[in-house]
Amino acid sequence: MIVVPTKTDQAQEAVLNLDETTKSTFQENVRLTNSLNFHYRQVETLRADVSRLTAANKILMDDKVH
């Protein structure tokens, strides 16, 4: 049986072969990427909330006028 390494296995092996400074930089980049993705999702949620609240505010203001 032939075992073909997956991309994940290859990536993990490549990280293990890095010197400490490069490994630390790589790990920091992974952490920053995860953080950026989290904040992007938060921004999208907040934008949806603003849109929903703006629409609700418009309805309330229209009701107030009538």
C-alpha cells in the first residue's frame, strides 16, 4: 500500500524544518490570519445589525410623523 502525504502533512513537516525565527514568524502569521478572519466576521455581523436597525429606525420615524 502506498501512502501519499496530504497537504496538511506536508505543511506540518515543512514548519518543523524551519529555523526558530522563521517558525515563530510563520506561527504569528497564522495567529494574525485567524484574528483577521474573526474580526472580518464581526464586521459583517455589525454591518447587518446597522442595516436592520436603520430600517427599524426609519419605520419608527415614519410612524412618529403620522
